[in-house]
Amino acid sequence: MRKFANFHYSSIISTNATLDDLNFDIIREYIYKTSARGITEGLQKKELARMLNLVDKNDPDGKRVKNFAVLMFAEFPEKIIPYAYTELITDKIGIKRKMTSKVFRGAVWKQYYDILKFIDARILNELVIRVDGDATNRKVQNFPYVAIEELVANAIVHNNYENGKPIQIYVSDKQINIVNYNKPLPPLRISDLNERSFFNERDAENPELRDMFKALGIIESFGTGIGEAKRAMSKNGSPNLYYKTFENNDNVTSVVIPVNKEYEEYEEIKNSGAAKAKDQKTEGIEPGTIENETQYFKQKVLKADFSDDIKRNVIKLREIIGSEIFGNSRIVAVLGCSGVTATTYIKRMHEDLKIVAPVNGMGKGKYKFII
């Protein structure tokens, strides 16, 4: 019932932490990153703590600190507030399935930056799509960075640090799933998070974290993060993000960021040819006559390490296009696929199978079959 009584765990005095548990360097680093740095030169730890409202104003010694102070400025807040960390679990299929886990510890605002740095370096990828007849290229990300930074900030600011469970981020080739083990504070419901983009009436689980994240520039304005994430998904051409719905008694907020479909198509085709087809003559068939060359071509394609659908489509392209000079748009017309899929077919036919060659003097991205 605390949710209905304007109770905030972050606002109350910690039962087992004092000013000594806060790291002075982390406090100074925070202040340096905010507009308060100009008025705090020369202040000592106790003075800074009082200025930032970290301590109990009724404590004559000025030593007792609030829970949000532990979350923001303790070097290891999880030692005082259990599970005040974020766990990132990756589940990569690829050629061999591999699951790994990484835990991000420390002050929660530093966790935020470390999580984004890790995801940006290890998870995010960009695909450049070349369009026939267009001098410019189009870029798509597997997952838009803006959506991730908004939703990770949202997860930290709205996490219930009293419930004894960490924030968890699940990453696979298909999606990123960010999980808090608490629901939005009333009057908001999970359905509102799916249906709306602005939440001017939303109450924060941790109002002090929200205010300090805004001072750091992590949050631009209150109630807009989910809307920014949704717009980033749309701009990237990705499917809509969505919040999972559970039974009424399940205390979970779980947001899913689906992978961009064009990027997913590219990866599927690329992975199907991970073991490149060997460029060698098919046993018992020598190129020469048209009949033998056609048989040689089909045998070469059928022996490649691609899916059956890709093999059939390559043979179809050869049968329909024949000796024409072609580019992406011709493949799109023949197969009814996307531009990125067409680009991948050309890459595999040129680099892996070596059955097409670029044509000079006909514009960029033109090829012809050489078998």
C-alpha cells in the first residue's frame, strides 16, 4: 500500500549507512558534471552533502544519510542496499549458442554510463544500405541507441530498490528486453506505457534520482523518455517497442526493443553463408556447353552452405536475369525482397560463390553473371 501513500524508499533515512559510506570523489565528479560546480569550490564533504540534501536535517551530527544518497554516491551501493546493480544477460545464437552475464555495479548514475558504453561497443551495429540510382546511402541500426539510453535511464529512475531484485537487461539477436521487478506507480498502468508517449502526471519511484539524472543531462524533461524511445524506433524503421502484459499480481515492468527487420534479414542471409562455399569445379561436370554450364551452375549453388530458400532464389535469379546487367532494383523486382536483402544476395553471389562480376562504365553497383 505504500505506493498509494506517496511513500518513496529513496527519500527515507538509511538504517545502516552514514556519510562515511559516501565517496567524496564520486560526489565531486557528479557536481563537476552539473551546473552546481561553480558554487561549490572549496566545500568539504559534509557541506556538499548538506547542500545536496543527502543527510538527515534532524541529525545533529549530520552523519545519517538518505537511501538515494547511497544509490548515487556510495562506491558499492549494493553492499548497503542489496541488489542495487544491473545485470546484462546476452543470449547469442550464431553458429553456436552462447549465454553470458555481466554485472554493472557502483553509483547508479555511473552504472547508466557504463551500461550504454558496453551496449554501444558490444551490441549495437549499423547497416549501410545502397539504393540503386541514389547517390546517398541509408543507414539503419539493429537497435537505435537513443531508445536504449532513454529506456535504461527510465529503468534506473523508476526501479524499486526495496524489493531485493536487480534491474535485468536481456540481449539477443532478436530483441533487447529491460526488466524492473515493480510496476509503474498509480495511476499509470502498463497499458498506458504502450498506448501513450507523454506522461506529465507520472510519479517517480525515486524522485531524487530523477532530479539528479536531469541535472546530469541524462533526462531532458520529465515524462518524455518513453516517447523519445518510440520516436527513435520509428525513425530507424524498427518495429514498435512494447511493454509485456502480465497477470495483475505480477510485479514486473518489462519493455521489449525488437531488432530492425532489415538488419535481421541481412544477418540471417549472412549467417547462412558463414562457411563459404568452396570455389571449385563440381565433380564430373566440366563447363563448356550451355547445358553443361547450366548444370555446373546449379551444382555449384546447391553445394553452397546456404539455406534452401537462398539457393532456390539464386538459381531463380540466374534463370530470369540471364545475361542482363543488373543491380539491386532488378533483384528486388525478381524476388520481391527488400533493398538490404538484394544487397546481401549480390555480396554472396560475388564474394562467396563467385558467379557474378561487377561491370564497369554502367554506374555504381552493376553486375552480370559469369557462369
